[in-house]
Amino acid sequence: LFPASEKAADIVHAFGDLLRDREVPQLFNAPVTGIAVVRDGFLLSTKAFTIAARKVLVATGGLSFPKTGSVGDGQDFARALGHRIEPCRAGLTGFATRVTRIARYEEGRARVRVGGEVVCDYRGEVEFERKGVTGAAVYNCQRWVARHLGARDAFTLELQFGGEKLNLESPVARPLKECIVTVGGVAREDVDPQTMMSRKVPGLYFAGEVLDIDGPTGGYNLSLAFATARLAVASALKALRGE
């Protein structure tokens, strides 16, 4: 679901209003520099002060769009506390290739072949931009490649659009800083899916894209972020209450 305005900023403002109305304290311009385990919980450090906490939820996102502040801090914290980090790579991004047109086809199709066999097949938008080929169908195929193939594995990207066909041999994905979602992150095996609490450090929780979880385009990654965060907070509150 999207707001009527189709502006993401309106969603940010809505959540901000909810936090304000519930009098939830917020600290800005004070990035956490480290998380230490202490006897009664945790100690979070910043350049200016420290915060003691009994429970900590790490929800710092992946490495996509670093200008938003999502630069891999959470993965670094997790690694320092003994968690395994799956290599981070671009997901749901286009392929960099030379194009001879600037066009958008809403009813397109993209498929990936490996050794002649179709391994993924998506219908949806196929777009040709100055930087290469994009669109929902292409995004989903690129994510499959990032998730299932190695950097040196050969594949063919087959595109169908407006009655035309185009085959691209092992095209290169657009960079991580431009992708919609990050593939990789805190290993799922290190987190209890029933509570989102770390199996390595009791009282430490993870949610969202900091984890090695991702899905196709279409709202699935937002759903993953919201669902894991809701579960993590509910689990932490239950533990604090001794339930």
C-alpha cells in the first residue's frame, strides 16, 4: 500500500507523529560507535555519551543508499559480537549495459538461463535507461542472480518487451549503493526466528535488512522489515516483563 500522495516522506512523518504522540524519546545526530556486553545488559557508545540498556534491537538496514546513513554499522556490531555475516551485495537493481533507446515497457518479461535451463522467470516492467536496463522484472532476476550465483558464474538474461527480444550474456549489476535491497547480512542461523533474538548474545535482537533476508520487489522487503521489528520488540518486552 502506498500513500495517496505517493511520497515516502509522508510515511516517515506518520511514524514520527506516532512516536511523538506516545512520547517515545529519540536521539538524532548521535550515531552508535559500539555495543559492549556488560553484566546487566549492554553499553552503547557514541562520540558524546553512552547509554546503558537491558535489551538492544539492531535495525540499521543494509548497505543500500549510504547517503541515508545505512552504511553497514549494524553488521559491524554483529560481527564484533561473534555473529557470522554473509557477504553483502546488490539486490533489486538494474544491469549496467549499453542501450540504444530510452524506453519503458510495462508488460515485459525477464528470464535467467544457466546452462540453457530457465532458472527464474518474471513478468513486469522492463525499462531502458542511460545507465542500463531496469524495471521490476529485471530487478527480480538480478536479485535471483545475486542470491544464487557466484560472481564468476555465467548466465543469460533474456528480455522480452514490445514484441522484441534481447539476450545479454552475464551482464554486470549496478553498484550496491544504488540497489533497492541488500542481499547478505547477519546470518539467519545466528538469530532465533521465533523471537528475533541473537543465538550468540542473549538480549540482543535484530530486525530488517541488517539480516540476510530479502525478497522480490513489490512490498515484500518492507513487510520483512515491519514484521521482524514487530516480533523483536514484542519479544524484548515480554522478556523484560519476565513472561
